[in-house]
Amino acid sequence: MRRLNGVDALMLYSETPEVHMHTLKIGILDVSGVPGFDFELFKKVAYPRLFALAPLRYQLVDIPFKLHHPMWVQNPDIDLDYHVRQATLPEPGGRRELDELIGTIASTPLDRSRPLWEMYVVDGVADNRIAVIHKVHHVLADGVASANQMAKAMQAEIPSVPLASLRPEDQSWTRRSLLTAAARDHVGLIRKIPRLVSETATGVTRVRRRAKERGKHPELARNFAPPDSFINHVVSPGRRFATAPLALADVKQTSKHLGVTLNDIVLATAAGALRRLLLRYQGRADSPLIAGVPVSYNTSPDRLVGNEFTYVTPSLPVHIEDPLERVRLTALSTKIAKEDHQLLGPTVLPAWMSYLPPALAPPFFRSAARRLESANVMNLTISNVPGPRVRGQFEGAAVNEIYSVGPVVAGSGLNITVWSYVDQLALSVLTDDRTLADPHEATAALVDAFSEIRRAAGFSEPLTALEGALPPVTVGV
């Protein structure tokens, strides 16, 4: 059995009827070269791959009296008839129809009495394609673990032997053994408190000292003071989804030319897109926003489960009209945020999450979700996760596109997730159903904002077309 760590527990406890804490991974496959490809064939081929991913057999076990965080027990098999489901797109089966279906799938929570994932195999996609939508709870895997799962599932060779099997102790847990393990783990947590307090105090002192050395940066947002914006409100339970691809080579070329990181370009692109949306929806973009950017502290390619990340909170210069100045300020704010993250200690905040009270945290988050009209620390989440570098194959079907998105959080109706895959930078946007008239407004704004940066950097040629990708959605404004 495996205890949830503190960040795992946060992902579980912060789920409410309005805030669903699952993530989505979407693969679009070309099955034109696979005669007789259908749902039953998919299940047959997928079963050994899914079974080999042991976390997909994990199921939550609550601790009596909520005396500690839940634990994972590993099931002996996968109920394929429950977890793998079939869906069909309406005509013409393009990107908009697929994204609308994904929004519908994202709008309902996962059943906690089962292993926390579902998979939808979608036919009716244009040009002999299918889509595979993997819906998995964040408590099971963060972005890095999810990317590793996907990379293993798409390997050319099919696993001949399961990577793990049911362990005898997973069959024999009892109420008494759960309470005994909880007591033992609590003793360990109590012993860690003095050292954790010392590490926290040292880290905070280092951050404050460095902030004084840097001096003031009035052009950047103040920490823990996200301004009001149209994306910040009490989140509704409905979800809407949108995607768009960029050529990874275009983004790398631009970042290299401007002397910044690829992540800086992603965040500057998001700032430009948000500026457009702010001007459209509230008529002004006069204050920098704050992004919550997940940062992993365990990037091992072998990690398939759990959450080992924290956040940095760079300023987004949405108030700046000049795209190159936005890039410069984004790079500056990201550098400061990363430096503060290292000075504080990457694992300090996640360590404190282990002390979340299991009986009190869920009702607290439920209350917050019903009343929070603005996130306390950030305006929105923006993730940038490296995905598989090798093009996936599934029984001869090429995986042409992959998209990923994390959840919206209380007080913030927008999540932007960027996922690199082979030659693509896949843009995904998840909103609630009251933030935007059309979620593709956000993806179109992202593409336009990146194009603006490239033009300002001196690249006059159009963006590189991605062969094999679904055509983009046309947005009327």
C-alpha cells in the first residue's frame, strides 16, 4: 500500500462539485492504414499496455475516522468494460466537434469508488482518424508522471509481462492495520516538524534578503496580489475545451533568436493572448496578472505515479503593448520566480502539505469554491510539460497529435496547458462555461500572440503548417 503524499492529498481534498481535479490527455490517431480498426480491436490491443501501467489499477482506501491521508491499494485487474468507453463525433468530425465532446467529458467528476481514470475512444473524426481521451485524476499523476505513462503506453513493443502484480499485503489490509500505519506515519511527520520549520525560516530569510538586493520592480506584479479580471470569479461546474497546434521548430527558433527560454516564449505568448482577451471582455489591460506555473522537483522518466511539484508565480505583463518588451519582462519575472523558488527550497511547500487535516480540508475547499471570486495567489494556471519525443504508434496507427490540460481551480475559470510532442507545441485551454463565449477565442489569441512575437523578432514568413494535424477552428469575433 502507498500513502498519498501532501500534494497528492491537496489534489484530492481541493476537488468540489464545482472544481473537478482530473486532467485530460488526448491523442489523435490516423487509422487509415489499419484495416478493420474498431472499438473492440482497440480494447484488445490496449489491454496489455494499460495493465502494465500499475497506477491504473490503484484504488483509494480511506483511513477510519479520517485520521490520515488515504492510501492506494492495487487491484489485480482492470475492468476494461467500465474504464474504456466508446463515443462518436457528429459530422463533420473536426477539431471543434472533438473539443466540444472533450469539454462535456471534462464536466463530470470521476467516481472515487473506482480506480480514478476513464478512457474514451472516439470515432467519426475526419479523415480516417480516431481520438483517445484519457481522463485521470490529478491525485494519481502530475504532468511528468502522466507524460511518462503516455510514453510507455505508446511504445512500439507490447509488454509481454505485467510491470507489477497484486502484492499479498494489498489483499490483507484491515481497519486495524490502516489505523496502525496512520499512527506510525504521524509519528514520522511529528519528528520532521522541527527540521521543516528551520528549513522554512531559512528559506524565507534567503528570499527576503535577495528581494532587497534586487530592489523594486514596479513593472511586475506584486507577489500574492493578483488583480481582478474577468477570468477570476466563482467557478461553475461546466467545462469547455479548445486546442490548437504550433510548430515546435518555430517556437525554438524564436526563443533562440531572442535569447530567452522556450518557457519564456510560452508565458509571453500567454501574456499577449490574455491582453487581447482582457481588452475584449473588460475593456482594459492595465495591470500585470500572475500565473501559477507548476514546476516538478522529480523529473525521473521512470516515475509513473504521484505529484512531486510546486508552483512558481511569475508576473504576466499583459499591460504592455510592445510584444518584445512583453518577452523581456516575462523573462525577467520568470528568472526572479525561479530564483525565489530555489532560495526557498523546492520541497518546502510540498512538505507542509503533508500536514493538511483530512477531516477539515475538504469542507474548507468546498466552502472556498462556492465563494472565491478571485484566486488568492494567482490569476490562472499555465503549464508547460515536455511530452514524448518519439512519435507514438498503436497497432500501426500513427499518433499525429497529443494535447493535455490540467484542471481549473477555485476562483479562476481558465487553465492553459502547453504540451510538446515530437515536432509540435500543442496548446490546450480549459475554461468553465461562463468565462468565454467560445474557448477557441483563447487558442486563436495564443496563436496570434505568438505570430506577433515572431514578426517583432524579424521573422516575416508565415507559421509552419503541421502536416497531419486537424485543421484549426475558425473563430468569429
